[in-house]
Amino acid sequence: MAGDNIPCSEFMNLEVDTPTCDGLKQEKLLSASQRRCYSLCRRKRSSGQEVEGSTAWCCCGQTFSEHPAVHKHVARTHNSEIQQLTQDTYEHLLSQMEEEPETQQLDEHKAAAVDVSAWTPNIGHVSEGQLKNGPGKVLLYYCYCHVEEPHIICAWQKALCEKLHLTGKVRVATEGINGTVGGTVMATDIYIEAMTSHPLFKMDREDFKTSDGGAECFTDLKVGVYKEIVPMGVDPDVISYQLAGVHLEPEAFHREVEALLAEGDFCSDTILLDCRNFYESKIGQFTRCLAPNIRKFSYFPDYVDQNLELFRDKKVLMYCTGGIRCERGSAYLRSKDVCKEVYQLKGGIHKYLERFPEGFYRGKLFVFDERYTISSNNDIISDCRYCGSPWDHYELCSTNFCCQLVLSCPSCRQGGHTACCPTCQMKGRAQSEATPHQKEECECTDTRPRIPQDVSQT
């Protein structure tokens, strides 16, 4: 352990030349911004301190006048700490890049100078009341295409949504657009008209998945330019959506699942793969699917890499919420050249449930807004975190620094079980309102490594 002269946290100031964990060895697959962060994590250098007119480094009570000497000492004595600190910093920076738009790289002045009115429909005949009041809908859509000037599309999207009083999230990138927005029926219909009329996207009305809801399903409007329209964490120039698997209409996908279930031999020749996150598949999934235990879609490439033999010479049927994660996920899987065939559900679970509400998908469908879930059948396939009774309604963990979701039934919530796990519950009780934000860390994160080794089967 570190001596009195340097606390363990200062190890991040020392240079680390070698990759420190398996999850960081795929640098070639990271985006340019991710590679910069990877380099930052590995190569932070100490400013040192002056000793007799030269730079020196102190650690464990020893003084080192040459950098190779302190580097060798740290590598031998503090290797595990360096690994953990480097991994933690990498995770933090990667998470930031997944959530924050690359606004620093945008030419906002150029976007402001472009007249986007030609892409905005004339709504002079529509009253403000029609746009703001009445029954509502939530739209989910994506479109992969080459966007030459994403910041201009971003400016248009923001102006269009604000004009229609829509809330939600829209991601724009050079590879396309991905959005989920909510508003009145009138407002969302005009939005679809605007999108289908735009010459760049070439979309049809059937490209939009709809569900009951409205502007109240989102806290605000977020429109930004990102590296990827769905954050898989792999540079689109390396793994493109153009490498995606074969699209199956819901009817064809239904027949494939039916045939798979009739065989009765799980994973013998065909794998039904859920490429969503664990909390999504926990409350709803296709019968006898393979559901990776991953917290974010950006962990999916690592999951594939750790389980290549599982997919070797198999036919894979992939599905996700609306289809967009399958586009990049199937492309990544195909790039490994181990599968016999790779297919994906066109339109995702959303479109499947429109056609087969009582089909092979059972339970709730997780959605990324204030509703958390929507349903087409009455099955409950998950249970309460604390008492084990059937329950599938998510709530946010009550501990103020935790972002985990928890399945806690009304009875357990009344008994005070409102956190995602007992450890987090105790931390929450010890917190005061003045406590600063802390790193999200509890039993839930500790037991779910970034590169999952396990495969859950249902």
C-alpha cells in the first residue's frame, strides 16, 4: 500500500503504459473521443516535486529521481490499485460520453444562420390549444442515413419540437437520427408529417411506433448531436449499421420463434437473443430467449466478445425495443464472423406487439420515459426485490445519489424498502440533504461487472 508521502488517489497522476484490464484492450474499436479518454486514463503524468533542482517523485517513503524508477516501483507495488483507478476513470468518462452531446465540436453559428423554415410545416390553421391540450401520443423512431450537417438537423429538430410543444429526446449524428417525443395527437401527427416530408430521411408513417402518452411522459426536451444515434460505444466508421443482419417482419419473426419453441432444444441451432439491458428483459421478454446480464447497451460488444463460442455456427434471432439497437448490435455480431445467420426483428417489440399482443412476448415493455413500461398482456414475469411476490412496476432508488431502478411492491415500500438493495438502503438512511453527489455504487453495481461472464436463460 502507499506510504505516508502519497495517498492512493494520487496514483492517477502517475504514468501507466500498459492496458490494465480486458475491457480496455479493444481500443481499436472505440470512437475517436473514446480513444482520447482511454489515452487520458493510461497516461496521466505526475508534475513531480523539486528535489535539488530536479524533478523527483515520492512514494512509500522513497524518493525517485528518474521516471522509469518510479514507474517500475508503482507497477510492482501498486498494480492492482492502478488497475482499479484506471478502470473507474475510464468507466466514468465513457458514461459521460454516452450521455453528453458532442456540442463542443459543433459549428453553432453556421446552424443558426441556416433557414430551416422550409422544413417546418405551416401550422397557421392549428390553435395553441390543439397543440398543447387533449389526448396525446408518444412516438419512437429512428432513421439511419448519411447526415452531412448534423448540427443543422439538430437546430431544425429543436425549433420544430418547441413549436409543436413536444417533449422528449432526439439524438442526431452523421449516421442518422433517433428520437422519442411526446405531445398531443395533433402535434405528433404534424411532427410525423414534417419528418416524412424531409428529403433527407425518406421515412414513412409506418416507421414511427406509437403508444398512449403525451408531453407529460418526459420532463423536458433534449436535442443534441452525438457520435452515435444509439450509444453502443463503437465508432460507426468501424462497425456500420450497413453491416446489420437480415430484417424480419413481425409475422416472419413470429414464425421463427414458433418453430424454435416447437424444437424444444434450447440453443441447439438457433438463439433468440435479447440485446436490451437486464432491467428491460427482467420485466418482459420473448419466451426462452437469451438475455445478457448487461446494464448498458455499450456493454453489448464486450458481452459478444466474451461469448463468441456460444454463437458459433448458430442462427441468431435478435430483438430490442424499437429495432435500433439490433441494427448496430447485429452488425457487431456479424463482424465476428462466427454465426451462421443473423436476423433481427424489424420495428422491434413495439411493432411485434401491434401485430401479436398475445404472442410470444410476455410481460411489460420497458420504455425510456416517465412511464417506464407499457403492456399488451397481463403477464407478470418478475418479482419484488424484497419479498419475491409478483411485481413489475419500477421506481427509482430512493437513495439520492443512486440511479438504479427497483422493483419493490407496495407492501414492501410501505415497510421502508424503497432502495435498490439493502446496502443502498442503509446508505440512504445515513445521507443528509447536504451530502454531495457520490459515485453510484452498491450491491447492484458490485455484482454486475462491466464485462459480464454469465448468461441468463429463461
